Amino acid sequence: MPVAALLTLMAVGQFDPYVRSRVTAGDPSTQALYWTVPLVTWNLNREGNLVTPAETEFQAIRASFQSWQDIFTSCGNLSLQEGPLVDSREVGYLRGKTNHNLVLFRTQNCSELAQPTDPCWKAETCANQYDCWDDDDGTLAITLTTYDKRSGIIYDSDISFNASRYFFTAVDGPPCTSQGQGNCVANDVQNTATHEIGHFVGLDHTRVSGSTMFPSAPQGEVSKRTIDPGSRDFVCDVYPKGKPSQSDFHPAMDTLAGGPVGDKGCSATGATATSMGPALLAWAWLRRRRRAAEGRS
């Protein structure tokens, strides 16, 4: 396909009611990302956000997952289950370690902790090495997904909030007019989490106004707390109740991970190294950053 035609196709797709995340963003010739296991367990890091009043951010994140789970219960085949609070603060698929689908807040900026010449920048390990935010300052949150490049099957997904730069709130109220103001909405935890969980289950951004997956969010926004019809259709279409999850483009690839519904014996943290054949294991380390790009720029 000519480059100009591909770019046009990608641009048109950005305005669809929902857009699936792919191995190459926006390229429909590459695999879409999706879970094949029937149960995905997610875990909150027990530290939460030190700036937000005690545990209110946990309640907001749980409400976000529940909003998605309500749709999956209605028309989908996937269950999103909360696991116990964990101490782990490492994101990405961790070889030889216990993996969690982690949700955490980064309260320090890597640029203040790691020298520009530190090898961690090239290796993309600064976040784990220094427990810090290593993306640009204009991003509210990021979902880092580990998947198989050939099949699009997701093995691990972690959500990080940029609390090093943004003030997060978990209250109902009018938009804040100044930083640190009380009883008002600054950068809403539930609004942000609901968007990021969309990435977690395989959605990319759409430019459709009013979508949960619209790529920007002004201070005080809470509209993304309510999942839009297009994103709901994604769940029903890609994770149809009583049927295999839909890979899109290369259906035959589903068989690579033990069948179209995945390995049920590995449901605690999604697919793990023990559920993958040797040929797939080598591909499980390809990581993909999913940026909400919700900063006010």
C-alpha cells in the first residue's frame, strides 16, 4: 500500500467510535492487542498517592475498573479482578519475578534523579531503577503493555500516574482554579483511570468527541468516568460473551497461545511465562508504551 494511502487510512481510523491498539499504532496490517485469558487480576501498589487523602484514590480506581467490568459482565467474556495490595513498584514484564498488572503513582521525576548519560534512559529502565516518572511532563498517565508481536496477545499491562507533575484529586466538585485547592476537581483519578483501563484492555485513542478514549483531558474533567457507547461496543465486539476473544486481521494466530480463550491455569496475573511455548517466550519482552497524552499543552 502506498505511504500516502496508508496515512490517509490511519487518519480516518482515528475518528472511528473505537480504535484497537496494534503492534504498530494505527497500522491495520499489524496485529491488534487483546487478552485471551478469561480472568485478569490487577493490583494496586499499597503506597497509593501520598498527596491524595487516604485511600480515596483507591476507591476511584476501583470505581473505574468496575465501570469496565459492568460492561464485560453484560456482553463480554473477560473478568477484571482486583488482587491484594502489593509492594512492587516495577512495571513491565519482569522475567524470573512475580508479575502483577500494576497500578501505581510515580511521585518523583526521573530527570531529577538520573543523569542524562545514565544507561537507564537508553534501556528504558529508569522508572524501575529509580522509582520515578520517566516520560514527558505533559502526560498524565501511561499504560505499559507487554504483548506477543506476532499474535497481539497481551501478557502484562501496568498503569502509572504522573504524580510527580500533576495534582490528582478523587472528589466530586467544580474544577479547581489553582493548584492544591481543596474540595474541587484538579486531575481526576477516576477520569484518568477509566481512560487508562481502556488501553489496558486493548483500546487506542480515538478523536471522537466525548469518547472515554479521546486523547486529552482538561483540568476538572470528569466526563471520562462514564464509558461511551463506542468503547462499550469494543468490549462486546472484541470480547463477545460465550465466544473467543477476537484477534482481528490474523484469526489463525489465536491458536499460538493454547486456544482462543487462552490458558485458564494462568488467570491470576494474566498470561505468564509458564503458559507460553518456547517460540512465544522470546517475543514476550516487546514492550509498548500507551500514552494518555492528557497533559494540558
